[in-house]
Amino acid sequence: MDTTAMDETTTMSETTTMAGDDATTTGTTTETEVSTETTTTTEDTSSTMDATAETSSMAILDAARTKSEISTFMELVQAANISKAFEQGGEFTIFAPSNEAFKQLPAGQLEYLKKPENRNELIQILQAHIISGKVMTSQLQANQRIQVGQDDYIEVASAGTAPNAFTIGGANIVDSDIEANNGVIHVVDRVLVTADAVTDKE
């Protein structure tokens, strides 16, 4: 999806298959409001530009594989067998938890999710981290809700006064706007928590 032609505020809705490479396809609608307004800063972005240049010609999963700090997330993508969902055309945004983020999970939960018999649960978790369309941090807004399922969403909040500093589902973005030829990756410091999950715990 080309977001450069969007109005100042628009609704993004796409159907993405996340049922796995060998499963009957099911649709998951993702919807969020994004703003194309950009912010100019004097921050030195040379290192970010170099990283973008290295991955911008790659497919999004290939770009993700170059980032050792999200290798655990990529192992889970492989375990869930959903790689072909990214080959169906269109663009994607991945909020990829760092390896350290997965270490914060309760003992045994990561290994539990890797087991073949728990694949459906794993796919549900991964769906909270993958949305249709390419969403850069400059398009995020505080108090947004990004739909990640028919009845579920993750919340966007401001993370201070710095430009384009946000939390996603309670996680900080620690490495942003890693561009690929079919989307963008943001590294986050926690496994994302959906709004429904928060409500269930209350």
C-alpha cells in the first residue's frame, strides 16, 4: 500500500493471510489511522540511512534476518510457517520484539510456543505484531488504536517529548523505520500486549 498518496488522516484496511503456508487461508483485517505529516529534526541520521540502504532492496523477512537482535522473533515466524503470507503482494509493518523482550516472558512460555501442537496460539501472538501496509514512525499518533484482529487492537501512546517517540502495545520502539522493499520493521523491547489482553487481566 502506497501511503504517500494518503490524505492527512486516513483509514488503512487490508486483509492479510496469517494462517500459515500450508493451511486454509483465513482473513484478518487490520485497520488504523495514520497521518502523513512529517517532522523535520536536526538529529544526525547517517547511521539510520546506512542501515536503510542495506535493507531497502530486500524482502521484509530477508531484511529482518539481517538483524541479529530479532533472531528469536524470526525463529517463531518459521515455527508458525507463515512466511508465504509475506509473498502475496502488498506491504507490511512488523513490530518485532527483541531477543531480550522474549527473555522477559514467563519461564517455559517461549518453548511452549515453539511446539507444533501450539502453532495456532503462536500465530495469534504473531498477528499482534504484523499489520498490512507500510507505517513509518512519522505516521504514528498518540492515542491511535491499531486493529490486529476482528475484535482486537494494540494501542499507540506518546513516549516523551522526542519526535516520533511512541510506545506500541506497551512496548518502546528501540530501532525504527528499517525499510524493506515491501514494508518496514520496528524493533520493540517487549512482546506486544493487545488491549483485550489487558482487559482480561483487570
